[in-house]
Amino acid sequence: MSPTDSFVHLHTASSYSLRYGTATPAALVEHAASLGMRALALTDRDGLYGAVRFVQACVKAGLQPVIGADLACEHGAEGLDRAAADAARPPRAVVLARNGRAGYAALCRLVSAAHGEDVARRARPVLAAQQVAAAADRLYVLLGPDSAVGRAAAAGRMAEAKAELLRWRTLCGEAVVIEVVHHLAPPGHPASRGVAQRLLRLARESGVPAVLTNAVRYLAPEDAPVADVLDASRRLVPLELSSRDRVNAEGYLKSGPEMAALAHDLCDTAAEARELLAQTRRIAERCLLDPDGHDIGLGSMHMPEPSVLGTTRAGAIRELRSRCEAGVTWRYGRPDEKVTARLEEELALINRLGYEPYFLTVAEVVDLTRAAGIRCAARGSGAGSLVNHLLGISGVEPLEHGLLMERFLSGMRVSLPDIDVDVESARRTEVYDLILDRFGSDRTLCVAMLETYRVRHAVRDAGAALGLPPAEIDAVAKAFPHIRARDARAAMRDLPELRHSRLEEGVFTALFDIVEKLDGLPRHIALHPSGVLLSDRRLRDRTPVETSAQGYPMSQFDKDDVEAIGLLKLDVLGVRMQSAMAHALVETERVSGERIDLDAVPLDDEETFELIRSTRTLGCFQIESPGQRELIGKFAPQTFGDLIIDISLFRPGPVKSDMVTPFLNARHGWADPVFVHEDLRGILAETEGVVVFHEQVIRIIAQMTGCGFDRADQARRVLGSIKGQQEIGDWFCVQADRRGYPRPVVERVWEILKAFASFGFCKAHAGAFALPTYQSAWLKTHHPAAFYAGLLTHDPGMYPKRLILDDARQFGVPVLPPSVNDSVADYTLERTADGRDALRIGLADVKGISDAEIARIVREREGAPYAGLPDFRRRAEPDQPTLENLVLAGALDALHPRLTRRDLLLHAATDPRPKGPRRPLPAQLELADAAGEERETGPTALPTPTDTELIRGEIEALGLDHSAHLLSPYLPFLGELGVVRSNELLRQRNRSEILIAGVKVATQTPPVRTGVRVVFATLDDATGPLDFAMFEDAQQHYAATVFHSWLLLVRGVVRRTGPRGVSLTATAAWELTALHELWRAEGVDAVRAVLAVVPEAEEAPARRVMVHPSGFKMSPYADLKPPGVPAADAPRKLWHTSPGSPG
């Protein structure tokens, strides 16, 4: 091997140098391998974010990895003045790990030290030189052009450069290395030939080794402009105003011969050049990590030590068995043989794998959570474990529902099992605190989440860098659905709402050139919404740590990285429905004294299932979406098991395989169930011969091949790839043939498995979902007011609050307006005079109101209610915008029954009292003073506001139209036009053409099995939801109207799909407000003339379809977040996107 073939780049930034590097770690490794290199370093700025993926790519490509970090380093004590450090750009050094695992551990600790534990340091991590010195025997410190030594040399201050180098040598000894960078830059530039030669001379004179690097930022020269955009975005300046770091495009991943040429250009003799290259190679060789990735933890597993749980390895085995046996008595009383046998099987497997600490740790987390009064439930395949059920982790009985341990854990799985725990979203951070307090910060971390560039963020950052007006950037970004940035130009060609936008002209050409280059690059690191690491005391040797914006210690690795290096991840998911149900239970007990144990309610309540079958399931977990409500209307679930099936049917696998229709036909007796072979009858009987669950796939493979469930699950897992399908298909057919199954049966079963398995749904997961689904429906059935109070307080679903409030009225729940004398922050229950539970709107939804203002309003009325506006203003002291919004929301209506809100706004705008703190008054004088002021708050000569004005004010100030529906002013027009209301839909004939109208409350473009793009939308017309689907032929003319209008009139064709199953296929859509104005001006005939216009036909472009290895087709524009204005920018909360769990 020649010296050039063995060149190793020791200073390489990837895209995980956030908003700095431009190439992914995998791309860098692939390119290095193509250049014939045998090793490569990754030295990202401020962290090791890409280290795991880099090492994985190296292992795959056969390169040996070197890991380092580009860190800000300053001289001074460990407690250096951070304000001074932030005042200027601190010098940097590249720190490389050496001596294998020990060096990697030291590097992790050093990166963590740079970030510190203070949230304020997140933006500017920086090290003191002494911190580097403490680990110098396991590291190399490369001092290059951006170090204090390099900066002094670039400025020609060689004495200062020598002194800086001496300080580093004194601290770090032989770990110090001079880094030479030659980017062919003009004289005086830090990466120029002259500066590089000065540093080389300094190294020779000081007896310090030197290495040659190219300070790589991009893969190829043409990627340099992307780096400029990232610089501008990072510095928050337009591109033309930023001081560009580069003067050319030389900072790319050069080949060995190119680097050798640079060495010869720098050095006076060929021998010196060869020595520089050899020294670079020697330093690299001392930094090489294990070629299999073991030094960073690939292929290993780490769990909390048994001692943390107060036991030993042998004691953990006994403790787990003891707890499970106690759980048997708790769950079953006297168990049967099946329970005992299953328990022994699971305990034997857990013991063989050494996972007792894992189960005991998760059980302790669940126990801590419940002891704190926080609702908690397991989700995922862990519900298939009897041990989890006996420990109280899962509430679903696995034997009754045919759940398999092997789907969750088997001896053939190489990765740790994964137990997800749902907790109340409002109290999720409390659970984090409990875990940290119990296990300690040396064993516990949160997981990171790296947000990458998609089209909207890419447009915003690229547009800002190009200096486009902010309003223009905002409009362009919102025009796109939430798709990949690389698909921006294709979307402008394919999507009807963008096709005539002219976004490919002029300056936008440059914009979208950059947007496409930004695709997929990491943009920002954030706290993962659920991931928590639990490990042994060496956790911080395996992952660098920084403090999240919320103040929690956070690994720099994401969920895939931590699993790859064997760290135990527990997903603690904050579920808003759990908070909503907890709030409902608290309110019920507060008002009625009834304490409900929701986890103990019977799962066969007929009234609950009547509600579910009625499809009036808005707000119910998992079954509120239009598609789920339609499926429930067809399915008509009778039992908890039916709910499990329903949740599993509403997934891509059954839909893609067209299994829903035969299931429903057999379910209702319209056709006989079809079993491909009699041996499969027992496996598929509950689902009418249709494969619905992963567990059924596992059982079928095991039955027809004779293998165990563990081997069958391994086969199921690889069906998602073409290669896996080929391998498993050959094996399956051979084994099934040997067991005597007819070839046509084998081929038909394999077709079903191949189409379904990679997109199926885990029955254990569905069972875990079905429990809160049933519980939420039970609450809506038996305690509707409390249910809505929880729902509106914690906002868990996919619809805006105004639709949920309408639904409450449909269920007969009295809705009380916000009131400064009666409301608190949350939605609450109030017992009415006739003994009914009413729903009181909370103050937290008032626009702009602060927590402090709400607390003051509630506190000040404790002695006596507010007597009127002046009294309220004097005692509660709201700021002026808050006061006006309280008036608009109707929160002061009860104080002045004779006044209109317009009167109150005028009085609110005229504050007669002097500013400043009020003088305390004796109680009698205060009452008299209030009464005097009250007499001054009388009617004005202003006209009474119309219903439209009242509604507009409520929407603006509260996001709710509680006094009248937003559609009310349009009802005369809609009545004359013959519009069908939601409560009339079930009376419409199949295939009839109708008009509907309402406020848009949801749109989605989810994947469908044909690969076409379908827009699903929901309107609200005060009598219930109206759902419609718009296919591609209608989208050509009307998609922009659906996405960008809030009040819609829609024409469509009715499709009846069962006793309560009804849907509408939209053929046209118009903006309702424009038609209403036309009606007022010219009458209904003019409107009908507009509706009769047939748009000119347009030739639709060829449709792009993404095909999964299983055969599943999907539009590249399928997205749950379509284009349009998000909730924050829409007319107050007419539009809605919730971080909760939609159905």
C-alpha cells in the first residue's frame, strides 16, 4: 500500500455538526472507501451526535473508524468566566480518542464537560484546557488554524503562538499535535499556504508532531454553497451579510493523492512531505477503534446492576419469581395449569438471558409512578408477557387474548426487549424526576431526538439566507405539505394546489436548489418525547451528555443509536388521554364524592359498546378519526376483543391486503369465512379467516413449518425487505412442503403472509391500545361532563376544542361560559339546580392570559366575588389586553347582565383609576368604593353587537364560539340552498348527490393502499361532524380551496357502507364566505349558477408512487399534516393539530 492509499482524514465534520457539516456519516464513509482509504475520522463540532452511525457505516464498508470532536477550548480554571467566553468566539481544538475503549470513554466525558449541566450553556459549549489535560493520556489534542496557536500564527504573532503551544504542552504533554490545513487560500487566510508553513515550522522547532488534515466540511466542491447557507442559518444573518468562512471550495473529502500533493506543496523537500504524511498516519493508527465497533458498544448490552435494586444476581432471580407468584394470586386467585406453565416458560427464558434486572427495573418505575398518583399503562408488544401482567406493568391479560411472549422477547432476538409505558402527559416530567431520583444521574439519561430538514424548515432557512422577505418565506413554506425537502420541485409539478404557484421562477430557482440540498440534514437536537436510558454506573462512559432545554441530562444519541450500543431504553410516553381521564376522575370525585377506579371497571359494559357502535366517538382514544368512525359503523363491536380487532384492522397491512371487506362480510354473515387450510381455522377463527395480527403470522409460520414461535417471529421480522422475503419464502415453502401441505395452499398462504406481515399490527399492542380506548368510551357514556372537562383541559385528540364543545352539547351536557367569578384555569364540573353536571369553560384558553393572572383572579375572589368590572380590575389587576379578551370571551357577562360586551369594552378601555399600587382600604370602605364604581358602569349609546360580532369576538379571544355556532349567520343561506346537515346524513340515499357546509376542523392525506393521494377532511356544522374524501380528479380544481379555506361548501356523492356507515366523496368545494356574499348581493340563483360551472379539464401529470418491498404503495405526498396555515396562525383555533394520539 502506498502512503497516499493509507492517508487518513483526521478532521472531518459530518451533517451531525449541526448546521455546519453537509454530508451524512454514511456518505463520508462510502466516499472514503471509494477512494481506497482504509480508515477515516469523524470529528463533529461540539458533540458525538453521529458517532454511532459513523462506526456502523465503517463496519459495513470495512473501514476502521477514528472518533473525535471539534471543541471550543480555552485556558483558565475549570470554573472559567462563561460570560467572558461567550463574548467572543472561543478558540477550538480537535480532540481524538486513542487507546480504544478507554479513549472513547474519556472523549464522552470530555464532551459532557464541555456542555456542562447548566441550561444556559447549551448554545456555547466550551472546555477549560485543564479539563482536557485530565484525560490527555487517552486523547490527542490537534491544535489547528482555529486554535489559539493557529490564530496567533495567522496574525503573524509567532511568539504568542509559541507561548500558547507551550501552555498546552505543559498541560497535556505528548498528547499535543499541530494540525496543518492547506486550502489553497489567499495569503493571510488561516487555511493559506503561508499560515500552514508557519505552523509546520513551529511544530519542528518545538518538537511537536504535526498532522495534515483538510478540515472537511463537505463531500464535494459543489456542496460548498450548502455550507454557506448553514453558516447563515446558524448565525441568523442573510447570506450576503455573513462573513463567509471559506474563500473557495477546497474543504472537501480529498483523495490520498490530492492530500499528498498538498503536503509536497507545503514542505521544502520531498522527504519532509513524506514525513508529514507518515506522522499523520502514525497518529491515526494510535486512534483506530476496533473494526467491529465493540469499543463504542456495538453488540453489547448494559442494564442497571442488581445492587441498585437492592439485590444480587441470584437475588434478582428469586425476587422476580416472588413478585410474579404474588401477582398470580392478585390477578387469578387460584391459577390454572396454563397460567403456571406459561409463567415457568417466561421465567426460564428471562433467567437464560439474564434479564431479571430489566423487568424489576421497569416494574419499579411503574410502581413509583402509580405511588405518585399518576395514571400509568403499558403499550406495545410487552403486553404479550405474562410476567409484565403479573408485575402490574400491563393491564391486558395475555392468555385470554392469545398474546405471545415471543413477539416481545425470545432467545433468538439480539436486541433488548422494549416496554413502553404510557403516563399522563401533564405529569410526564414528574415521572422523569422520580426515575432520576431513584436511579441517579450516573445511571439515568433522557434520549435525544435529532430534527432534520424537511421542506418547510428548509424553505425558511434557505429563504432567510437569501434575504427574502419574511412574509414571503412564510407563505411559501406553508404552501407545502410536510414532505421531504428533496420532493419540493416534484410537488410543484404534481400537486394541483401548487402547480400554478410560479414558485420555480426567478429567485425561487436558487431557493429550491438550496432546499433540495438541505434535505434530511440534522437541524436541531431536542429531548425525545419519551425515551429514558437506564443503565449501569458506566453510562456516561458510553454516551456524551448535554442538558436539554427542559433541564434534563440528555444523551447526544437518538433512540436508534442507544439501542445499537446496548443501552436499556424505557419509553415513558406522555399520553394526553391519560391526563384527560385522570382529570375526569378528579372532577367527578370533587363534585359528587364518587371515587372511580377506572382500571377496575368491567370490560363488558353494554352501554359503553352501544356508544361505540353509534359512531359518536369524538374524543375517544383511537376511534375518533373519520376512518375509524366509518369502520366502527360497519364493524359494530360487541366485546373488548372486537375492539382489539378494530384497532388492528385500521392499519396499512389489512387495508393493503384488502382484508377488511372479507372480514366484515364474514362477520355479518354476508359470506362464509375462508380458511386456506383446516389447520389454520383455530388460528384465524376470531378474525373470520382473515390475517389481522402479527401473532397470527407467527402461529401460521410455526404451524406450517414446524418451527418454534421464536424462529417464526424471526421470520416475520425480515419480511419487510425484498431480500428477506426471498430467503424466508424459499425456507417457508420447503418446510411446508415437507410437512405435507399442498403446493397451492402453501403458495396462497405465502402470498397472504408476504403482503401482510411487514405492515401488520401486533395484537399485544392493539390490546394495550384497546384498554384506554374502552376506558375513554366508558367515561363518555357514564360521566360525559367529566369526560369533556378532561378532554378540553388536556386536548388529546385530533379535533379542535370548539367541535368537542359542540359534541358535549349533542350529549346533553350544559355548557357554562367562562366567568371571572366561577372559572379556574381548567375546564371543571358544576352541579346545576336540577342536579345535572354542567361543564364550565376554563380561563386558560383566554388569549394571552398568564398563569399568574389566572392565579390572581382565583385568589382575589376567595373572600368575596367580584362585584363588577371596576372591582375586578382593581383587585385582579389584569393587564389591558387580557381584560379586553376576558370581555370578548364573555367572562364578565354575569357581572353586568344589562350591559353588552361592546359597553364593557368601552368601560374597559377607559380606566378612571390612577396607575400604581392601590392603597389598602378597610373592608367596609372597599365595598362602598366598589358599589360607587359599579354605579358608574352603565349602558352606553353603542349599538348592540350582532351574533356574528359576538362569535367573532369569542373565536378571537377564546378560540370557542360558546354563545352561538360559527355557522349560525349562514343558516338562512344554507337552508335556501338545501344543504344537508350532519344529523341528516343517515337519512340520505346511497349514491345521492348532496351539498354540505361547515367549519373545517381537520384535513389529512394519509397513505392508502392504491398509492393515490386522497384528501380526507372533516367539517363541523353544529349538529355533528361531516367527513368527506376528495380524490385526485377533484383535487385538480379544488385542493387549494380545501387546504386554504376555513368555511367550506362541498358537493359530494353519498356512499352507504352499513347501518351507521356513511361517507361522502367530494366532487367540488367552494369558499362559503364568498358564496354567502354573492347570495346577499344577488340571491340564491346567482349562487346556483356558480355551483353549476364545470371547470376546464386539465391534463394531470403522471402520478408518482412509492412502492414498499411488501408491495404496499404510497403517494410521496401522503402526510398527516397537509399544506395550509397551522393552528397558531389560523382564525383562533378553527384549525387544529394536537400532539396527542389521534384515532
